[in-house]
Amino acid sequence: MFVSRPTVHPVEAPPLTDAAENPPRVRMKEVQGMPGTAGGLALRLLQFAFAAAALGVMVSTNDFPSVTAFCYLVSVAILQSLWSISLAMLDIYAILVKRSLQNPKALCFFTIGDGITSTLTFAAACASAGITVLIGNDLNICSQNHCTSFETATAMAFISWFAVSPSFLLNFWSLASR
């Protein structure tokens, strides 16, 4: 019976080099805008600010509950505000303790969350824009409504969506490149 025997082959240790001469390799460069970076924190704060502005302007009117699209915008603005401020706090923590948020499970969570909130924010902004155009241009009843407030809230929702989109795209790109 022929049985192979394990063989031990000596392996040479890599030559010692100066760390300043050859810095350790990094798996992936952290792009500004990714979770745990200053750019990512800035995007999260912009998302929160514009979603909160859309929420505040829309809630300041007394007749927004009469239109379903405006109620949808309010609920999406609340969701976007909570998502953005919670991830902004996580970014602050990661920056302070110099921790990377680039592990695959966290990136998948951020990507899915950003994708959902981005889609919902865009849909709510489009629906509100359609109703605003209907009220202002087609029905000509701006004198009875708060058209400028509706337009402002809709614009803030679109700007919030513009701030969410880079976060989603960078997270998706990072997740797909692994």
C-alpha cells in the first residue's frame, strides 16, 4: 500500500525592511463620502438638514394632511431624518475612535438602507411636485393654499435626495468591488 507522507519544507522569512521605506499595504483606499469618513459625515448631515427642513416647512402648514402625497412626504422626511442622523452619529463615533466601517456586512446594511431611503425620498418629492404643479398651475388655487411652502418643502426633499444619492452610489460601488 502506497501512502503519502507529509513533508515539511522550510520557508524563508521575508527580509526585514524599514517601515518608513515600505509602509504596510492597505486593502482599499477610503474614499471621502464612504461611511466613517469626514465626507460621509458631511453627506449625512446634509441629508438630515434638508430632510428636516422639508419636514418643518411642510408641517408648518395646516392643510398638508388633506393631500396624500404631502402626508407621504412628511413620513418619508421623518424616516430620512432618523436614518441620516443615526448614521451621522455612527460616522462621528468611527471618526473619533479612528475605526473603519468598511466591513462587508456593515456596507451591505448601509447600501440597502440608503437605497430604500433614496427611493422613498425621490418618490415622495416627485409626488409632491406633481401635486404642487396641479394646485399652482392647473387649478390656480394658490390663494387658498400654501403653495410657496409646498414648493419649498418639495425642493428640500429633492435636495435631500441629491445628498443621499452619492452615499448610496459610493456604498454600492464599494460593496460591488469586494
